[in-house]
Amino acid sequence: MRLLAAMPTLWSYGSLERCDAEVVTPSSTEALREALAGAAAHGRTVALRAAGGSFGDHALGDDLVLDLTGLPQRGEVDGGVLRGSGSLTYQRATDLAIDAGRVVAVVPTSGRITVGGGIASDSLSRFSRTHGKTSGTLSRVNVMTVDGVTHTAVPGDELFRGVCGGFGLLGVVTGFDARLAPTVGEGTPRVRTRAQFVPGFRPLIDAFVADRRDRPNHGTWGMVNTRGQSVICHTELVDGATPLAPFFLHAPDSVSTRLGHA
């Protein structure tokens, strides 16, 4: 277990909130258990943080933050089911699914978000109209509670309902079984998205106007945070009909993304 000597400043996903906290990064399930037990023994207030993609201040805390990015990623596909650790990122989960001829049914925008985080927020995605929320794809969830005990919950259990959408208040998601979706058939168009930084809000608006004028059949969207950082994304169809995987935003400069089902 690594204990950061400094009190780093952590930011929320939208850079609207921040905190200065002591951060512990467990490197194994046993280290996670020790960290939770130590926090409980000393009356510490614990916040859970993985990719830091939660809205609001859910991944922030003013006492002790458990950084879950140090936990090992494990995953395998058995038939149409993905079995993995809560620390498995959606990027890795999608790669495993594609290799097995499947796709992850519900994915958030960023591939670095963990499946455990998606379960804790019971996340939606652009495919939720077809597949529902994350909880609807799950057949099992493992969660480690603050006493260090790992519990297994299945749909219909009270614990399952509390963990899915509970934002980590009941414990850390350590494992899951999730139903994968079949890939689409031949003839499905590919989608490519480019993401670029622009220096402020006004250039973001100008880029929107130019994009709509010059490329009316392409999709454009963007975001801006309180520090004046703006990102604009251009989405367009790509010639070809190879079944591809869900959209991910990988990097702030030049991004190729893949869309596989709707």
C-alpha cells in the first residue's frame, strides 16, 4: 500500500470542485482491506476514487481518499459474459469483448473509467435506450464493505440495489459478471471522432459555427471547464462496414473512436 506523502489537490470531473486530501493507493485486494480496516479503526472519513470521472464531488474527500487505480485489472469473457475486477477499465473491457466477438452493452464516454465506477453510479450511455442502465446487464456483483468483508450480490438482493447507484457508500466494487451484447452485422457504418483543445469559450463557439457551416452532416459537440479549457469533438462517418466497438475519448489532440451498436 502506497501512502502519498503530499496532500495532493484533486479535481472533480468537471473541474468545478476540488479537495486536498491524504491519498492511499492500495495495490491489491488485501491492501484495500487493510486500508479500509485502518480507516475504520481511526474514525477516518473515506472517499473512493478511481478515474475521477464522477460528477459533483463523489470522487473527492477532505480526509482520506482511496485511489483505486493501483488495483490490478482482471477480466475474461466466458461465452456472452464478461467476468472481471471492479478496477477493470472500460477500455480494457471493450478490448476483451471485441476479441470475443462481442461488445460491452453500456459504456460511459471515457475508456479510463472503471467498470466498478460504472456500477457504483449505475451509469447510462448512448446505448441505454436499447440496453438500459449498467445494473440491467449484471448477473453478479462483489463488494467489499468497510469491515473488509467481501459480499456477493445478485439482482433482486437488497445489497445489489444498494450497490448499483450507491456511489460507493456501501463499499468498493471488487468484481462483477456482465452480459455482453452481440456485435452488429455487416453494413454498419464506422464513426470517427477527433478531439482538439481550443483556447477558451469564444474559440469553441467559433469552431462550432464553422463546423456546422462546412460539415453540416457531421456531429459536433464540446465542453468547457472553469479553468478556461475547452475541447471540441468532431464526429463523422468513415467509409467501410467493419463492426466496431463503442465510442471512447482517448486523448485531447487526435482521436479515432469506434462505434459498434445502437
